[in-house]
Amino acid sequence: MAYTLLIAEKPQAASKIADALADTKPVKENISGIPYYRLTHNNKEIVVVCAVGHLYNLAQKEGKKWTYPIFDIEWKESASINKNSAFTKKYLTVIKKMAKEADAYVVCCDYDQEGSVIGMNVIKYACKQKDAARMKFSTLTKAELVKAFETKSPTLDWGQANAGETRHYLDYYWGINTSRALTSAIKASGMFKVMSTGRVQGPSLKLIVDREKEIKAFKPVPFWQIELIGDVKEGEVDSWHKKDKFWDKKQADTSYTNAKDCKTAVVDKAEKKQFKQAPPIPFDLTSLQMESYRCFRISPKDTLAVAQQLYLAGVISYPRTSSQQLPEVIGFSKIMDALTKQNNYKELVTSLLKKGTLKPNNGKKTDAAHPAIYPTGIFPKDLDPRKRKLYDLIVKRFLATFSDPALRETMTIDINANNELFIAKGTRTVEKGWHVYYTPYVKLEEQQLPAVNKGDSVTVKKVQLHNKETQPPKRYTPASIIKELERKNLGTKATRSQIIETLFNRGYARGKVIEATELGIRTAEALEKSCPKILDEKLTRHFEDEMQDIVDGKEKEGKVLSEAKDVLMKVLTEFKQKEKEIGMILRDANIRTIKDEKEIGVCPVCKEGKLTIKKGKTGYYGSCTAYPECKTIFSMPSGVTIKETKEVCEECSFPIITVVRRRRTQKLCVNPKCPSKHIQGEAGEEAAKIENGELKKQCPKCKKGTLVLRSSIYGKFYGCSSYPKCKNTQAIENGKKEEKP
């Protein structure tokens, strides 16, 4: 029997769509463990199948690998290109099988360029069709999915699909050719390392490198500030000289001396000004990523991943949106009513509904495909800590956008001390307004100054001259670099975090506060010198604009790709002429980067060598570069990422490192014998007896060996004397010694 075939982007989405459309309960079936669903909707047969993201990817048609330039590429099954995508083959098999008996096809993938490309390729290559109907939805709620099916477009959104395909071609052309050029260059220098750059990756690297160069070239300029602390009737007031920064030391000294000699100052002016602080605007993806990083230190990449999971669970709307606007059509009252059934938000929503009219404080940015991010009202189940945090942030942001402005008051006090004018400022919240709904994510300084009037006396307690100097520009954080890429229109809302991740994976950048490595700096320098168009953000932005023109029907895919080939050919021809020169620069930079990553600090024993991470037969260890003169050596943990902090332990002067194991980050002193790791109390007394042989305890695991005291970077622990036959270890509770009266 013929049926309509619905193609979803992910298994979870397929399940939600089937449940929403089924007249009764859908029948879940499977082929080789891959699920699909049979159902009837308005007495018509429907089968819902799912992809798992991209089932097709671009690949070189033929020819040798590592050669360039190449433009002869085609869509191939992902499983045939990359063995890590082998699992996709089963999903594609199910789609192909179910497509044979279908007489109508509907793409239900995410409504954006990526989803459109996924759906287009499945229709074209798996279903052997030229076109299909298209569902458009922003949430996986029953009502919206039913409406999306009933009002589906009779054709694919060819603007989105063609623009998305163009992006894939451009990224492949640019990425494969420039990356192969860099790899070929370093190979020509006698070293092999897979290098990479790309259409957006290159300009992104340049941003980070340029900031690093600014920091390194920065020369601090001294300045001085004068602080006056005094007492008034109602309390203490802290004020600063009206001039703020003194760039001339003589002027600073003169003003400081005048103020210092004053015993009683006078209030010249005291005024209060109130202002309304507007509620926050709804979340688009970038603002959600930035707020998530500010509040929870969750990286932009992880924020997107968690938000996607919440979307697939049906509890929030589609997160890959540029919109900061919530349209009335989403049903404000309906969502609010649903949220009242969640205990965490019942009181807040009930209070908000008393306003009567619900109108959000919409932002300026729009997105033709999706509204701003909002909660659907569906009750979330089994949320892990990260999902719970992000869900709470999204719900409270949603509620806050409908609230009243907060009323804030700034008080300014002008204090005259021997004709030197000092100013004290403090701002406090008078009426909380939207703060109530966005707690605990409101981060505002509350400083209330004491009540004073013009002419009041101020008893001068302290006048201090502060010696300061200008600071270099701050390095990008994972959130601020995403914001900068968006501002410059580089990449897309969905790809920016992955681009930054690639820079880290390739060794071009490191650190929570993003620092360009020597390899990143020299790579950017080599490219800027030899073929600057690889790093040209204007060129990247030009193609972004052209892809939007494709979406809008103003430009053709073929013309854009033809232009890209012409530009690339000129770039690569220029590169080839300087390949060996570039290769030597990259080789030296790579060697230096590897050395930097292995060094964790100065040896505190000999004061001359560097403590370096090395790999031995039994794992990683640290030793001094001055060996054999200095025999400092210690074991290092395995299965972790170790990073230098440039900090030293206050107890033993050994370097402190950052150890990253999965998602857990821990700072540790590398010295296993550090006094800070000494075991105290009764546990310490027992450990000392075991170490001295005064006490023997049987190994609880093998029953043959005895427990012995061992040391590691994490501190002391018990291990079995029969190691390595028995690998039992036992933590020691570090009891504190009782203080004697």
C-alpha cells in the first residue's frame, strides 16, 4: 500500500512527529535496530523515517590525496567517506527501503540551511525524487507539528537548500585546498603534520593572533589616581578625584598634597537621579551562548549541544536562530499557563499574569525561519545538571522579557577638599521589576551611599595616591570570540563555536582565555605574507552576503561557485611559489609550540632547568631539563590534558598545573611530596605506621598483598604491595588535627 514518507533529521524528532500526527498510537518498527514509524493521519497512511544528521557529504571524485588544487567533488554517502560515519549506513538503508513504496515525500528536517541540505540530498539520492513537500516548525510540540503538516509547502525551500549546498561547496573548496597547501608546505620542510585552515577558520585565527600581537606589543603607560575616604553623619563615603587619571606625576602630587592636608572637607553637591532599566530582550543563539558562559562557564559549543537536546526533548524552541523577537503567534498565554504547572515557576508566572497584557521587550534582530528561543511549557523530565541550568536560564529570560522595567537610582556626591574635587557614586535598585523574574542571573552592583546634603562636613579619614598603569587589551573568551565573529558576519550561528574548537584542536589556540600559540601566530604570519586572501575577512563576508542573495533568489549557485574557484586558483598559485619558505616557518613554529606545551615551569630544585612532561614505558612523568645534574623527577597522571598555569605552589615552590579529565578541571601542585598533601589527624598517624612497617593491613581485593603508602600528584593513597598483579588503590580521608585549647 502506498503511503506518504516523512523524513526527520534525528531519531528523537521522528518519534515526536509520529506521536503528534498519529490518529491513534503510532506503530514503531525497525530494520536492523533502526526505528521507523507507521501511522494514520486523517485516515491516510504515513511512514516516518529519520536521518542522523548528514547522510551524504562532499568528497573528491578521484585523484591523489594531498594534492591541490582540486574542484572535482561530489556528494557521497557519509559511510563510504569516513569510517566514523559507518553507523549512518543503516539509517540510509531504512530510508531507501521505505522510499520504494512511497507515493509522496515530506522533508521534516530542521528548518534552516543545514536541515534543508540534509533533506534535499535524501530526497535526491536516497528517494530518487526531484522535489518534495516541506514542513516548517520551530518546536516539537503536538499542536505546531500538526499545523506544520497541514500547511506544508508543496516544494522544498530551494533558496535555503541551494544556499546551504553552496556553503558546503565553498567550505570544501576552501578548506581542502588551503589545508592541503599548508600540509604540503610543512611536509616540504621535512616534518609531517596535518595542518588546516578554511574560509572562516583563517579570518577567525587572524582575529585571535591580532589580539595576541596587540597584547605582546603593548607598553603600559603609568597614571595616578587619588582616593579620599571620609566620614559623614550617616556613615562612610569612598570618593575619587574628579580628574580620574593623572598622566602627569607632578600634577598628581600637587593635588594629593592639597587633599592630604585637609582635615575636614565639604559636600559641594549631592543629587539623585532615577532611571528605568529595560527588561532583557529574548535569547537568540549567540546571546544564549554568551549568557550561559557568563553564568555557568559552559562553553558556546556545549551550550549549543545542550540546547539542541532540550529542543529534541520538546521543552524549548529551535535554538539555531538569529531572532531576538517573540511573535504573538507562539501563544504567550498558553505557554504561561503550562509553566504554572511547574513548581519552580508557578509563583513567578502567577505574579506576571496579574499584569494582564503580555508584551515582550523584543530586540532588533530577526530571523525569517525561527523566532527567538523560548520554553514550550512542556514539563522537562530527567534533566542532568547542565540541562537543568540552561533550561532554567531560558525560562527565566523568557519571563523577564514580559516584565516591567526595573527602577534604579544613582546618587552622586561632590566633595571639596582644599579645592580638590572628589566624586562618590553609588547605584541601587529602587524597584526590582524584571530582576524578580531573572534571579539569580541578574549581576548588578548595589552600592548605596549615605544620605548627605550640600554643605555637610566630611571628616577626612584617609587620602591615598594610587600608582597604576594602563592594561593591555583582554584576550577573547570562548563567548566573546563568538560575539566578535557574529559582529563581523563570519560563519553562521550554528558553526562559529565549532570553528573555534577546530583552532584549538589544530594547536593554533589554547586556554580558557584564548591565547594564540606560537604555531597559530606563525601560521597566520606565513599566510598573511604569502597569500593574505586566506585570512581576508572581507572576502569571507562577501561570500556570506552572496549566499544570502541565493536564499532571497537574487543570485545563482553556479555563479557564486565559479567566482570562488577563480579567487582560489589565484591564491593557490601564489602559495605554490612560496611553499618551501612557508614550510620552514611552520616547521619552526610547530617545534616551538610542542616545546612550550611540554614545559610546565622552572625547576625549584636547581633553579636553572625547566620541568618538562615526558612519556616513558609506564606512562607520563615530569623531569628537569638539567638532567643528569638535576635528578628531579615525579610521575604525572595519564588519560588527562595537562596545561601550564605559570603559578607556583606557596608550600614547595613547584609549578601548579591544570589537569583536565573529561569535564572536570583541577589545579594541582606537581610535587607528590608537597607539604600541602600531608595527611593529618588519625588518618595521618595510621599512614605513618603503615609506611614505617609498624602496622600491616591486608589488601581487601586480592587478600594476598598488604596495603602500602604511595604518593602521586593528587596526594597520598594506599596501594597493594602485589602491584602490578593487583591494581587495587584506596583513597585516604585527610583528617585535620584537633586544635589544643
